[in-house]
Amino acid sequence: MKMNVAGVTDFIKDKWIKLKNSKSLDFKDFVKDNWGPKRGLLEFIGVYVIYEGNTPIYVGSAGKGKHLLKYRIADLFNYSPGYSGREKDKFYHTLTSKLVEEHRQAQRGLSLEQALEDVRDFYLKSCTFKVVKTDTIDRARMLEQAFILLLKHPKYNG
């Protein structure tokens, strides 16, 4: 369904209100002990906002192909240890890559594996997230950009 300008504005406003009124979710309720996604949860396309305390630190979207929100949230906790390219490209999620790099710079000599464990702990102990469902990846991407602007460019976007 195509939207006109008024329709886009109404869509963003409606989803913004849904984000503001939605419950904060804990990562531990959505990932298994092996860092994979739990079944039956977040099985839809949409946008997510990650908060450290009450402060939004990252906005993302998911839904391209079959990569639904549940997989994108699990991506925060995973990396590909067999990858032979640049170290930062080992991570499946941009935020995790940024946080691991930042943590390793702050604590010289810290191994990649220890930094990743510390970032996982950070997600589990200090962060929550909210999600907003959309019906297409294009609308999720549009909302992602709108939320980044409305949240005044969270720390790790950009």
C-alpha cells in the first residue's frame, strides 16, 4: 500500500506513540544460554531501540528476508570466530562491534573474547530494549531513521 505525505506522518506518529507506551524488555528473556534467539518471540519485522537505563543508545531495524527481530536481537550476542578478515567484521551486529572496540581501547590488552563477554554482560545487566512492529522492511527502515532523529541521534547511531 502506497502512502502519501499525510499517511507517512500519521504512520510515524502512531508508531512513535506505540514506542513511548511500550514495555521495556530484558535481553535475558529473548536469548538462550548459547546466545541464540528463543523460539516464538519477536517473530516479526520492526524497529528496536536499545536503552542504557533510560537513555536510548541505539536504534535498529530488522526484517529483510527472513531475518526477523528475534534474530537481530540475538545478533547482538554473537560473532563469527572463524572469520579471517578484519577483526571488527567478526561481529554480526554493528553495536556490538562498536562496544567491543570501545571497551578494548579503554582496557588495553583485553582479549576479544573477554571484551565480548563484558559487552554481553552490559546488555544483560544495564540495557533494555523496546520494539515496534511493522508490516514491511521498508517501513521499518523509515521508522528507524525517524526514531534516530526523534531520539536526537542516540550515541551509537552514526
